[in-house]
Amino acid sequence: MESMLLLPRTFPAIAILFSSACLFGQTPPEFEVASVKPSGPLAPGQMAIGVHIDGAQVSISQFSLKDLVQMAYQLKIYQVTGPEWIASERYTIRAKIPEGVVSPDVRAMVRSLLAERFHLKIHMEKKDFPVYALVAAKGGARLTPSAADAGPDADAGAVHVAAGGSEKGTFVNLGHGSSFSFAGDKLEATKITMLAFTDTLARFTDKPVVDMTGLAGNYDLTMKLSPEDFRAMQIRAAIVAGVQLPPQAIQLAESASLETLHASLRDLGLKLDSRKAPLDVIVVDSADKLPAEN
């Protein structure tokens, strides 16, 4: 039997990127200058996306409008719905933070940019989601804490988050030494929090995943998978990302039990419990596929 899980109104999707509140109705600050263009095509089978903030320079590459809305309003990717194209069309943004702004609210600036260039119209509604709650299994979690940093992070003032890969696998740099890779029939993570780990798992499962472990800190972990489960998880990740796939591939992903995924979680002293959670959802009512001229 599924149980009801009560969660906060919203929870961060890429919490390591920015530290601003998700507020509707306030007048957001704006970038000093910004260029928004459709992204050029990638090589067949290749994938490379990223967010880079260094000083006053902001660079966002190969993000869909769905990704941008998720980031701007600090939601999970499954909390944004709308026309199919908002997940498939990709854009590149180059922007400059106004001079003299010490603690820029980059999320708010992106919200303003979406309204100006895409003429984005949205509304929010509440929706019950079937979710997986990541919890400690009987006997408790058996995770390896990450080694403490040897010294201060020389790049602490910048944000560099990027993902790249091909049909063989994916590597995601979460910034400041945190990363995960999905290749060679295994999932490996370094210096990852449980919140980031649940975000990672949600890429490959049929339901959203929320952190209910109560565990703080950073961990290193490895999860071995069967070739069949690895392939099914690759397909599920593509579906979540909005990639159009043939019915046979979708059926393969939906029919997979992912037993080796669950077994690897048990080895870590963790498990996924099916529950329900009421979450806010942003609905994209309308937007321009081609952004207004810069």
C-alpha cells in the first residue's frame, strides 16, 4: 500500500547553482546585456549542456525552455509541464550581471529574461505525484563519507556545472568536486549529497525521487548494474529529457524491473519506498519557440 508523504511547497532542483527564493509577483532584476539564441546541433549521439557563472559572466548552454523554467523557479524537472517542444528545443544564453551587484539573484534575472525574450506565460497548480522516497533500509545506511578537502576551494566564487556524454554513457560535473558518471554498466558518484543523489536517481526511474534519509554530508558511492538495466535506465533518462524515442524503446524501459538498481541500493543500506506527494507544478500556457531578437 502506498503512503502519503507531505513535502514543502517547493524544493530545490539544482540547489548548488543559486541561493535565491522562488517568489512570484516580485519585480525581478535584469541582466545588463543578454544574448539568447537557439543552440546549434550537436554531433550525432553526443550531449553537452552546462551552466557557468564566473564573476559577472553567465553562460547557459544547450538548455531547453523546460530546463530554464525549472532552474528559474527552483523546481524539479517533472514539476514543469507544457507543449512537447519546450523539452526538445535547445537554447544558449550569454549574459552579463550588472556592475556593482555583489550577490546577484540569477534565478530572478533568468525569470525576467524568459518573460522578455520568450513571452513566457505560466500558471501554478497543485498535483499529487506518485514518488519514490529514498530511505535508510533496515540496519541503517552503509555509505562512504567523502574525504575532507585539503584546503579552501580556489574556485569557490564561481559556478561550473556541466554534463556531457554519448550513447556509451554520461558524465555530470556538479561543481566544487561533486560529480557522477553513468557508464560501463555502473553509476558512480563522488562527493555527492543525498539531495543531489535523489536528483540523479530520478533521471533513471519511472517516478520522482525525494530524499527522506535524513543524512547530511557528502558521500562517494558505486552502483553496479546489469547491461539490461543499464540500457533501460539510459532510455528512461532520454525520456525524462524529452527525447522522442520509438515505441519499442519506451516499452523496453517501462518493462524493466531494474532489480540490479534496487540490489545496489540495498548494498548501500538504502531503498526506494513508493509513496505520494502533493507538489506544485508550473504549467507553461504559452511561449515563443523563437526568442525575441537580442
